[in-house]
Amino acid sequence: MTPVIAVKNLTKLYGGRGVLCRALYQVNLEIDPGEFVAVMGPSGSGKTTLLHIISTIDKPSQGQIIIDGRETGGLKEQELALFRRDVIGFVFQEFNLLDNMTIGDNIALPLTLNNVNAAVILRKVEELTTLFGIDDQLDKYPYQLSGGQKQRAAVCRALVNEPKILFADEPTGALDSKAASELLTCFRNVRTQYGTTVVLVTHDASAASYCDRVFFLKDGMISGKLETNGNSEAFFKKILNMVALMGGERNERL
Ligand code: ADP
Ligand code: MG
């Protein structure tokens, strides 16, 4: 299978003259279409930097990022903007919904901006919000929803133009454990329903145990990889062992 994401010898340095910070060093990884993958590592290990570079928000100092067969370093600014719009969805820890718009309008926004037909928008929003269990919240405003519902709305918005890849940076970081497990189950359903590749950054072993594979980052380098055998309870234990081995944080299972 041709990977949907290939990272080759990626190094990222921050800073100019004087103090240089090496955020990533010689990172190599491949992710297949439809995989649900986690990137784990302690704070400062380079997770966000890696996600930003793979998703073309930031540029590498060295190395190549090949997404969907295209070397993103070769794309011009205008091509990159289209590429981001059509291929990539992004979810952050903070929900980033617009306060003065209803949940339905928030989710529809990427399509409204692209002048998509109203009936098509309505159908898509309905389909996604049903999958995420917030189809009865469309006329409400963000302040009327729980944190978990807001995050599920943010994920719906990221998915509304059917990206090939969904990136999520600590999406459960502001959620309680029940809301977190609901969101992670939704990510799994998205993969099953649409074949979307999901790349999740987390420092939470429990969140990572919902995935097919986990990459461990330490000091900007890939320090380990694990794959599930389908039993998420057993996978959680394997992940915890790896985290302990690496000298990181421990977590409770959700
Ligand atoms: P994580 O998401 O795993 O907590 P980050 O990718 O945010 O880690 O950061 C990795 C390293 O790069 C840290 O040492 C951080 O201080 C540094 N770093 C991140 N962003 C910048 C930046 N814009 N300028 C300088 N250093 C940065
Ligand atoms: Mg981070």
C-alpha cells in the first residue's frame, strides 16, 4: 500500500543566530490510508512541531514530507492553500468555534465559504453530526454546549469538506474522561465510515490506546513504535510500559 503520509529524514531547528533549539531530528515515518495513529511523548518532545510540519502549517529545516503522493516542499503558496483546504482537516485542544454563530453554521462554514449548494451543505452537516451524536444541537450557540459536544462540533467542522487526513493536537486535553472517550470513539467511527486517516497527538496513554499504532517521540526523535492487536485494554498496558520505559508520565485508563 502506498502511504498517505511519508516523512523522510525530517529535522526542525528553531531560532536564528545564537541559541538554536532542535525540535525534531531525523524523523522517519509512514502512515497508510485509513490508519488511526497516535504520536505520544512528554511535553516539549516535538509532537506539535511534527504535526504542524506534516500538515504544512510549518516548514521543515531538512527532509521531505510526502502527502498523498505529493512532496509538499515543492508546492507554491497558492497550491499549498488549496492542498490544505482539500486534503487536510485540523482540530486543536481549544475548540476554536465562533461564539456568535450557531453550531450548525460553525460546522457548515468551510462549505459556505466555498459557495457549496445549501441543500448539499445541509445534508453533509446532518450526516456528520448524526455520526457524532450532536444532530440535536445545531441551532444552539457554543456557550450552550458541554466541552465534549463543542469538541465534537469542531471535529465535524474539520471533516465537513471530506479531508483525506484529520490532524488533532491534544483534542482531549480539555475534556473529562467520559467526554474524551466519546470523542475518541467518534474518531474510530470516522475512520470506519469515511476511510479518513486520523493522526492524533496526545500525551495520554489512554487516548493513544484507541489507535491502531503509536509513535513515541523523545527529544525530537522517534524512540519507539507500538501496534495494537485489536484489544485496546492490552494495548493500553503495552503503551504504559513503553511510557514507563521512556521515563514519561503515567495515566489512568478512561
Ligand atoms: P510538544 O508539542 O511535544 O510539547 P513542541 O513541538 O511544542 O513539543 O516543542 C518542541 C520543542 O521545540 C520544545 O523545546 C519547544 O520549546 C521548541 N519550540 C516549539 N515551537 C517553537 C518556536 N516557535 N520557537 C522556538 N522554539 C520552539
Ligand atoms: Mg504540543
